Amino acid sequence: MPKRSGDRDGAVGGSLDGVFHALSDPTRRKVVERLGRGPATTSELARAFDMALPSFTQHLGVLERSGLVTSEKKGRVRTYRLTPEPLDGVDTWLAGQRALWSRRLDQLDAFLHELKEQQK
């Protein structure tokens, strides 16, 4: 059965903060991109990076705690899969921010046009 764990502070996997934290590192972003093409074992993923395996598995742990990946162990082989659902929360948050700033910029634009008209 796939393994999913919560953040160290007790937050549920897939929280917005956890997802942003996981994606803040370029190594982890590259792992997410690679897993977007399909499942891969730890060694397959690690091959692309010039770092010690224990350091690399820490990155995988961060991704797993964020909920972005799940892993399944069969014998001595652990296979990782992308679980993109936590990105829905990021998308929702970004859409809200985009709408907020669009409204604010529209208000600023209207205000500046009004000032310009008053100066004529």
C-alpha cells in the first residue's frame, strides 16, 4: 500500500505550506517533473543528481510529507509516484491572488485615469 505521511509539525500532507516548501528546492522540482512522466525507483531518480543517496532520500521524504508523491516498497525497491492533487490547492490559491491583484490594478488604472482627466 502507498505510504503517505504528515508534516513534522503535525500538518496533514498536501497542505499549502508543505507543497510550497517542497517545491522551493530545484532538486525536488526536477523530481516532480520526472515523476510527471511516470513512476520511478529511488535509484532511477537519484541517478540524475550528483549527491549522496542519503541526501537525495531526504528530498524524497520532503516530497512525500507534502503529499506530492507516494511510495511503495516491494522487497528492497521503493517506487515513487506523483500525486498531483495537492497542486490543486496551489492552483486555487494562485487564482485567488491573481484575481485580487487584477482588481487592485484595475482600481489603480481607473484612479490614474481619473487623475489625468482632472488635470486637463
